[in-house]
Amino acid sequence: MEFIKLTLEEELAIVTIDRPKSLNALNSQVYQEIIATLGQIKDMDEIKVVILTGSGDKAFAAGADIAQMVHEDAMAGRRLSGLCHDAANLLEGMRQVTIAAVNGFALGGGCELTLACDIRIAAENARFALPEVTLGIIPGGGGTQRLSRIIGVGRAKELIFTGDQIDAQEAYRMGLANHVVPKEELMDTCRALGKKIASRASYAVFLAKTAVNSSLEIDLKNGAEREKDLLGLAFATHDKREGMEAFLARRAPDFKDF
């Protein structure tokens, strides 16, 4: 990989976009490397949590590489959008929990990658925006779909229609960022949260992730039926028995299902 670094730390995988001279701008190659890296991680049973971040302390990812896009036609634009969506869909759907460690600018495609993560933790210097309309285009990596689900339609439309940037505290107030921390504490905070999640029953966490994601796509009645089915699956696992027996015996559980 040229632009993506993968670091494995016990049950955590840290994926770093590594183009600091271009503020980790996203082009076709970067997206392809993200897709390949996430595809590798999703089959690793030992990995429970993925932390996605950018190299340096200025940017998570400062949007798509405009130098690549400026001369591209409609078909090329749609192909690039497809890569954006493939990367985002992997982050959203993989069985591991995904955490965005937002260290600086998360603009355009960079913001869209954070939207696809389960949890977003922002450094105090983080800034979020979908500025595509200032370039004569629209968000193409899920921004028009995911942002409104996270912060509401009205706020999402305002941010998308203006292209304005918001800082970390405003992102927190809107519900876009789960936490805001000093930039020097960002990765330690993400690691600590990742380790806490990894200590839980990982297959149960995946089932819960599946249930919550389903709630964004189906009505309440069908979502409740989906939840019943997923709870039934949980009842069939080793971890269900182990977790409950450990609780009754007042000991730490030994989860093993994934």
C-alpha cells in the first residue's frame, strides 16, 4: 500500500490515510487502498474495532483530489463516486466497530468517511464540511444520505447547500461528533474506547450494530421484527450462555464467538 498504513494492536486495527503533503486528499488509488485494507480486516476474527484516521495533525482527509477530478467526465465522476460508496459501505457494514479519529479537516469525501463510521471522536482542531457545491458538484460518497440521518434533514441541507465548515464543538452540538478531546489525547481516547468495546461480546455488538443500521432503512414494525430475529441469534451463541453464567457467578466473562 502506498497511501494507507495498517497497524494492528491486539484487538484494534488502526487505518491511517497517509498523504500528509496533500492533507490526505482522496483519489481513486486512495479509495482502492482503503477498500482493500478494510476487506482484509473484516475477515480477521482477532480484530474487534477499527480506528480510521489521517496522517499528521492537520487533516483527517481534506476532501477529494481536485487535481484528479478537474478534467474527468460524467462517467469518470460516477466511477469515483462508486469507489467512495464502496469504502463507506465497508465501514458501515463490517462486523467490527469503526471509529473515526478526526484530527483536523474532514472535508468532502473525508467527512463522508467519518459519516460511515459507527462513532466519531474529534480533536479540538477538527473541522467538518461538505463543500462540493462550491466546486459545482454535489457530495458523492453518501453525504446526502448519511448526514441527514445523523444530524437531521434541516441542518444537513443547510451544511450541504452552503458548503460551510463547522468546528468540532459545533459538530458535537449537532450530534455529528460523539466526543471532542484535545488533539494530543485523540488517539489515546479512541484506543481506550476501542478496548472497552472489544471487551464486550463482539458477536453481540455486531448484532446490535446490524439492528441499529436496519432501523435507518425500514419502518418501526419491521425493525422490531428484525430485532427479535437478531436477539434469537444471540440466544444461540456461546457468549450468551457465558455472559449470563459469568454474571450469576460474579466473575469476568470469557467471550469467544468472534
